[in-house]
Amino acid sequence: MKTDWAKLKEQNVVLHDATRPYWTGFDTDGNERFRYGVRTDDMKKLIAWKAEQAELTAAVRAEAEDKEAQREKDRAAGMARLVEYTKINGGLEDTRANSDHIRQWLEKNVKGYISPENIDVCIQCLGPKGTNVLTWATPAPPPPPAPPQEELGTCADGEPQLSLHTTTDSDLRRASKAQVADYIQRKRDADGVKYNRPEGYVSGRF
């Protein structure tokens, strides 16, 4: 490691003045060279100081790398959180205007740092409970209610009742007489239809 003479002078002027005058540059391998006359104890102190500076530099570099990795992790999670706001029913519109509002708020209030927490606060501040500058999609109408659960029993001949919701003409052709009669009656009851058959009417099926 190259000696930072300015920093050494700032931190230990005595050691600086005891070694700097003897420094002559670097050899072909890049090692620092000192001319004859520098004290051995001073050289040991200089070597120890340089080792300490190397450790500090490595620690600072590692901390910076950790912060950058965390920043990228937070950014990815924050962007995913922003997408969630656009996916919900009646959610945030994916427009240039909304993006500009969000970016400007982040830059002004959190130095542009993107994270799920910062996105949540940003949306609250710019949404209906805040300045209300963001635009939102029109909520889709709720889906129609599901048909009531069918409870099927058995017909007079012991065959299972046919479903009023899923039975097809093909199913009716394969069904027994009792199943068809039961199905027709339940269908009429469900539709509220009353049939007045002519006197003497006989179904072609039965």
C-alpha cells in the first residue's frame, strides 16, 4: 500500500517527519524505497500505520458495497410495491404524470431512495388523503353473485336428480323417465312457470 503522506502528516506529524525525508520512491516491483538512515522503530511504526489504514479502507469499502447492495434490494422491492398499486381494482393509473409526481416526491423528501416503505408514504401523501394529485383507474363492477349451491337428491326410481344449472339436452336424452320428470318439475318451480295442460293431454315422453 502506498503511503498517504498527507494523511500521515495530519494524523502523526512526528512519524511523518521521521520517515518522509528518507523516502525515495518505488522499486520495479512497486514497493516503497527509503534511503539509509531511517530508524528501524520508525519504519515499524510506519508499516503498522499503513496496515491500519488498509484495514480502515477495506472496512469503508465493504460498508459502501453493503449499502449499495441494500439500496438495490430496496429499489427492487419498492418498484414491485409500486406495481402492486396499479394491479388492484381501481388502482393507480400507469401514466407519465403519476410517475413524475412520485419521482419528484421521492427526490424531495427521501433523496430519491426507493423502498416499499417510502413508496407507501409517497402514495399516502399524493393520494386522496394527501394532495390528491395522483389519478386512479375506474373500479370494475363487482362480479355477479354465484348461483346458490345445488343440493341434489334422488328420483322415484333411485337415480340421482339432474342439475338445473349444468344439465344439457344430451344428458336429458340419456336420463331415465323419473329423472326427466323430476327435472322438468323442478325447472318449472325454479322458473315460476305454471302449465295448464289441455284435458286428456299425454306427454309424448311418458
